[in-house]
Amino acid sequence: MRVLLVEDDEMIGRSLKQALEGAGWSADWVRDGELAQSALGDGGYTCVLLDLGLPRQDGTEVLRRARERGDATPVLVLTARDGLDDRINSLDLGADDYLLKPFEFRELLARMRATSCAAATAPRIRWWAALRCNSTSRRAKCW
Ligand code: CA
């Protein structure tokens, strides 16, 4: 399982990457929003750990653009922004979960398991007007 870690803080990024790899994840670490966009465009991630305060492009913008492209990769927001508006905004933009820094690594792993399992087992169904698409079965139906 491959995770994209988007974190500009060197100490947090390094320790998270190390801990994730120790837990059996393959972790790609990028330090700004534009590199995150580029990595997401390459695809293949089981989930994304996304900081919000990032250089070059804010995490909310990374999330918004990914969802606009139809990228359904599960995204866990990891941030020190503890305002209710930040949490609601991230969830409304399509984040799957939101974890406030500082957090216990065990809780992060549990949330990652839950999110990735949900994404891996549930059919991904999207609607565009009257068109229903299931990306798991690769079938589309017009209603
Ligand atoms: Ca940051």
C-alpha cells in the first residue's frame, strides 16, 4: 500500500515517513502543494496524508483540484488548524477524515486503515446528471 505524504515541516515529515514505512506502508513524501498535484496526477496511491498550510499551493487547493479532476483517492487532512470552519471546509471539499496535530501515530494508522479499507472494498459509484458510473465494475448506466 502506497501513501502520499504532503508535509512541509521537515521534522514532522521525516518522522512520519519513517513511522509509516515501519508500519509497512510505502511512503512518498512531498513538501509543497504543486509537487502534491503532480504526484497525485501520476496516481497509484492508496491514500493521501495532506497538511493544509503548504508552500506554493495550499492543501485545500490541492484537495479541491483533485476532487474536481474526479480523483477519489482517500484524503486524510493532518493539520494544526483547529477552527471549525477549517474542518467543515475540508470535509465539504472531499476530505475523508481530519486529524488535528499533534496526534498519536496509532490513531493515524487506525484512521488510515479504516479509510483505505472503505475505499478498497466499497464500489466507487459516481453520478453525473443521469449517468451512474461504477469504477469498480467499470460499468455505466443511464437512468
Ligand atoms: Ca505546514
